[in-house]
Amino acid sequence: MAKYKFYKKKETDKIWWVKDTDSIGRILFSFDQKKVFNFFTDDVPAKLTQEQWAIFQKERPSLAELK
């Protein structure tokens, strides 16, 4: 099982980014450090709530534009 390390890019962010020690190149993130989303799969935006998607669009607009 992957070992995750959670961190925030800015202290005020609501998104926790995930460093996956078992993989390279995935963009993983979480809102609660429990459920982890993978940006490059159908997780985004399909599995996000409307509130989570709005937060993602606000905090990482350039990534959100790719979806």
C-alpha cells in the first residue's frame, strides 16, 4: 500500500497535496487527509463535491483548466 505524506502549498489552502512514496508522476490530493483523489483519473471533477471542485478551481486554476 502506498505511503502518503500530506502537505499544503500555502498554509491557508484547503487542499492537502500528497507525496506518494510508492509512485512518481501522479498528482494526488485530499481535502481531509483520508480520501485521496488522483487528478489524472476520472476522480476529477466527477468524484468531487461541488464545494470541493470550487475549492480546487480557486486554489489551482491552471490545473482545473485542464479538466
